[in-house]
Amino acid sequence: MRGEGLQALQPRHFVPRTSDGKASRPSPNLLSGAPPPEACDRVWAGDITFIPCIGGWLYLAVVIDLFSRKIIGWKLACRMDGALVAGALEQAIRSRHPHGTIFHSDRGSQYSSNCFREVLRREGLRQSMSGRANPYDNATTESFIGTLKSELPIGKAPFKNLAESERELFAYIDAYYNTRRLHSSLGYRSPSQFEAAQAEAH
């Protein structure tokens, strides 16, 4: 790297955060005490983050498969509401074939909205929410968000508008993170490579 004039990005120390949230009728924590998932589409998790834009804040909702760490759905919008997280979940459903899948999140009100819970009900997904003041229940998703903001210089150069933000996020998530970024926890394979290896093994 020195010979090529390259410099490694130093990730910030990851500190999980929690949201006691304002969820109406919070769902039980189905992950508490459970072992890690042993296959794809057993447990999905979601979270929301802020994306700075010259015209104001945008909001990104993501859905991650906890087995492979692949981002299987995401949506960017100008409003942080139930439609945002429902849109990310709908994309995940179109790209996968969930059956009895657990969907885990914090207790944010968006995840208890009628439109989001209707998608869960329609597709037969089981809802799970983090316990109060337990930041580690959704640590994998929050870790991805920390990686995204560390590797994509969002704060240093805010995107111009929604369209540019979507292009840059697509390039990072779909063209790089899922397909080329290596994870030590996946045997130094990308999420897509890891899933392909698991499929061949079975």
C-alpha cells in the first residue's frame, strides 16, 4: 500500500446505540438468548440513519441478513416514517424468499406503524424488537451504518440531492459492500461470495 501511495481508512470505534423508542405495542425480543442464525433468511434486521444533503437531511432505512451480513433491501427518502422502513422491507422481500423469517429492529415508532406491520403480516414475517436500553440486540445493523459512514465520505462532502445520494449509495451498497467488500467474520469473503459458498455446500 505504501508503494502505491494508498492509505487505509481507520474505522471509528464502534459503540452500539439503542433506541427505547416510541413503538406502539412493542414486539417481544425473539433474539434474546437465541443462537446466531445458521442460514440465510432466518433473521433479518433493520435500522434507520441520517444522510446529510445540501438541501437538508435524507433518511436511509436498511435491511440486513444477519447470517451473511448482506444488505438485501434499502430505501432513501425525505421523510422518516413507516413508509420508509416498509419500502426497504418490500425490496428485501422481492429479492429473497422469506418463510417464517424473524425481522428485528429497535423500538422506533416507524417499525410499529400500521403500514410496516401490514407488510410483516402479509408475508408471514415474525417481528422482534430490542429490549429497553440493550444496544447490542441490533449491533450488526448499526455496525454496517458505522462502516458506511466511515468508508463513504458522507459528512465531508454532503450529496447535492436525492438522486445523487441514491446513485452513490447504490454504488457503495450494491456494487461494493455486498459484492466486493471482504469481512473477516465471513472468512474474508464478501456477503455475496459467502452466500454463494453456502449454497454450493448445500
